[in-house]
Amino acid sequence: MKIAALGEVMVELAPQETAPGGAPLYAQGFAGDTYNTAVYMARSGLPVSYVTLLGDDLFSEQMLVAMKGEGIDTSVIERLPGRCPGLYTIQNSADGERYFTYWRGESAARELFSGTRSRERLQIYLQGMDYLYLTGITLAIMGLEARKHLLTFLADFRSAGGRVAFDSNFRPRLWRSKDEARETLSACLRQADIALLTLEDEQALWGDRNAGRCIERNSRHGVEELVLKRGAEPVLLQYDGELNAIPVPPVQDIVDTTGAGDAFNAGYLAARLQGREPARAVIAGNRCAAAVIRHRGAIIPAADCFPEDRPPAEAAHAWQ
């Protein structure tokens, strides 16, 4: 099963230690919500493509090298002269909760699905995929016309037998209004086969009083497979007419929750595309997220993704 993730990869600055005088020292890496998921899916053994736009700067070149090193297909990525990637920094509270500051106004990825020739080339490529994965951030950074073209393509893609996985991943600063976000995210959910949602995001956008209300509202979109992440609380899974709560095992030594939801999505989708049942896929997602939040930054070393007693040859199934 081939899957393509669409979105933005950014330069990440993650705090590591404190310099004399109290200022934090940062480690530089590359991350972004769909990119994080793509990396962890690739490490789980899936054929993954990443779809974005990059600049002609050194960071963009290094990003391509990093993606290829993870086994991600980058053949459809275009590079725009004079543009560069966005950048963000992480700050953490004592319990590991993360807070971000962004610089992404000139990010090349904002031009995704813009330009007729580029868009047609991309659509031909995506038609060869079995699954597409995107998020609310993918949609939020795009121009209005590009967004309309993408949503139309998703409908055509599904009509031809393709399947879509979507995480609403609501970030208020990226939208001009809540009404715009609600309309756009709802339109994408109507084209989704798998919805991977987070209760905190849904409450921020819709004001849902509780998880039950959130499940009820999103069920109206007709998504056949609905997953609601709730931090340390049990994950809610609605599938085949049944709603189940699947416990999240406690995690010790949490240092940074950056990328937790993205890692969960990777574990879940990798398990599902490799033939596992949804309930087992939730367990895989929980394991993946648990490994990530014990490290700083969104992308952790590959050697730390899997149990120490498993040989490298078995790495593709260690989360499942």
C-alpha cells in the first residue's frame, strides 16, 4: 500500500540544555506535522512519499537528504527559486508540554497546489497512490484557490478508489477566522475515510462540551473510521458501528510532547495499511507516541523508536 503525505517540513529548533547565564541551547532538526508522520510511517516499513515545495537554499537541500535517508520518496518535490522553508522553536513546561513560535510567512510550501502545470503534474503523481494523508495545517497554509483545487482532487481521488486519512490539527493562528476553519475542515472530513482527531483541537474550534459531543458531530461527515485522541485518557475509536475506548498506557519521563499526535497517526496508519484491525492500530499508535515524547524534538533517533531487545531487521514491526 503506497501512501503520500502532503504538507510542510520546517526547520526545528528544540531546546537541549542551558548555556551559562541561563539561555537555552537549541538543536536544529527538520519537522512538521505530516512530515513527522511520514518519517515514522517509513520507519515502520511503509512505502511513503512526501509532497511539498522547498526553496533553493541549503536547508532545503539538507531536508531532501534527510528524507531520502529515511527512505521517503521525494521525486515529486519541487524547489522554488528564492524561497526557503519555515522555522519554529519549541519551549517546554516542566511536565513536557510544548509551546511553539513560528516563522513561516515565506515558506515555499505555502504554494502547494498552486500553478496549473505544477498542480497537474502533482495530481498525475498522486493518482498512483493508494492513500493520501493530510492535515488541517496542510489546508491552512495554502491559498484559497489552491485549497479548492485540492478538495476537488480528493473527491476525484476517492471516486477512483483511493482513500484519504485526515487529521484536523487546528492551529488558530493559521486561519483568518474560525468560520473559515470550520467550513474547510468539515469539507475535508467529508472526503476522509479515516479521521484522526484530537479532542483539545476540536474543543478549541467547535466548543464541544465533551468527547461524546465531538464524536456525534464528526459522525455526521460520514467518516467510516473515526479516532479521537485525548492525551493520557483512553483513545476513542468508532468503527463498523461500534464505539470503543482503548486505554493509553502511562508513560514515565516525559520530556517533550512535540509530535506526539503525529507519531500516533504514523503508528495507526502503518498498522492499518499493513492489514491490522483498528483496535490494534490504536495500540500501535500509542506505542509510537510513547517513544517520541520521551525525547526532545519531533523526530527522534531511529534507534530509539524500537525496543532495545529487538534486532534491526525486526524494526518495521516493533510498534505493532
